[in-house]
Amino acid sequence: MDVSDLKSLFAEVKKRMDTQIEHVRRELGGVRTGRASVNILDSVHVEAYGSSMPVNQVASLSIPEPTLIVAQPFDPSLLGAVERAIRSANLGLNPTNDGKVVRIPLPALTEERRKELSKLVHKYAEEGKVAIRHARTHARDAFKKLNGVSEDDVKHAEKDLQKLHDDYIHKVDELIKAKEAEIMEV
């Protein structure tokens, strides 16, 4: 084993941390803000054709107004199922169906709801930070188990690993800051 093993370990850690950043980004995308976003419907699954399918696979989603999402099922017979799925998804949305499309108006956020959403954002971010820390710990343990690598190389690798960790934690903090600004925007 040699320094190339350190580089491959580094590449693996970076990949794990990138995956966590993307996961946090997806989770935060699903948090509702005052503005309409089709991402808030990512968790909605519709009973269609004998199975549970994501709403974006059975309907076209659009945002004609800043506070309105429109879902137009590809199969008109699924109109009721799409409406029921959105209503039962526990997102605080009240969809209506006009016979052709499902209109999903987004109610204005109350101050209390904004605070709840802010807590949720922090929870998702903390989960991401914990996963990034786990990746760092896993890599540190792997560094110590490498044979044939000098102690100096391991020390340098640990220092670089800490810098990488700090950069990814900073990225999560930036995501939180941006999402909170979006939530608190009236």
C-alpha cells in the first residue's frame, strides 16, 4: 500500500460527502416556502395502475403563479387519485379538481409555521452534518489502518481531510442560510 491508497480513500470520502450535500439539498427542496415549487410534491405518491407511483410520473406539474401549482394527469382517470394523494400527503395543502387539472394553492405561511419549517430545515442540515462527520471518522480510521504509508503522509492526509470536512460543513451552513431566508421572506 502506498500514497495512491490515500488518494483513493480521499476520493471515496469526497464522494460520500458530495452525496450527503445532494441529500440535504433534496430534503431542503421539499420544505415548503412561501413560493410555489414542484419539489414540495416529491414525497407524494399516487395509487395508479395497481402500484404507488411518484406524482411527477403520473402528472405534468407546472407553476402558473407564484402561489399555485397545477397538476395535469397524463391519464384523466387519475384526477381523483392525484387529488387524494396530495390531500393525504400531510403537506398542509388543499387541492381542488376542476375536471381537467388539479389546482394546488399554497396558503400563506403563518409566523408559527415559518418557525416550524425553520426547525425542520435545521434538523435536515444536522443530519447531513452528522453524515459528513461519519465520513470523516471512517476515513481517519482507514488512514490509520494503511500499511506502508509514512506517519507524515497520514498526518498530512488527516489535515487535508479536516479541511475537506470543514468545507462541506460550510456548504451545509450556506444551504441552511439560503433556505431560511426563503422561508422567512414574506
